[in-house]
Amino acid sequence: HGVERVSAAVVARFQRDKDFARQLLLNHITDFRGMINAFPGANTSQGSGDTVRTQAGNSYTLWTGAALPRIGGNPIIYMNHRVSNGFVHVIDGVLLP
């Protein structure tokens, strides 16, 4: 869903500019290695925000709490899928570099 909201100009740049494409992909890999519900404030009604850093070097606030968790304003719609080096969480959106 999130990719559908990206402008045609961004998609075209992604297709022609390898460095931009690399940065865009690295922007979706963060230093957060845990489960979303283990994040500080995840199980409180007030929620909590904390900063996570991407492999592209950008920082975003990860908000957790009573509503769907969010990162960079995008809802995290699938979370806590275990992989060999941590967990995968899927957002409904794109974190542009």
C-alpha cells in the first residue's frame, strides 16, 4: 500500500539512480532488533516514542502504545516475525531518504 502512494518522480528516480535505490532500501533496516511489544512504553495507554537509526544513517521515532505502532508516521501493520538476526516488522509506507 505504501509504495502506491509514492510519486511517479520518486519511482522513476528509484529505477534510474542506483545510489538512491540503495539508500531507500537501507532506510528500511533499523538498529532496532527486538519485538515491538517489548519496546519501552509498548503496553501502556500513553505509549512511548524512541529513536531508531536506519542503515542509511537516518533517524526516526518509533511510537508504540495503545494504537498501532508507527515509525516515521507510518503504521506498523505486521510485526514480530522472527528471522535469524532479529525480527521483521512491516510498515504501510515508505521511509524516503
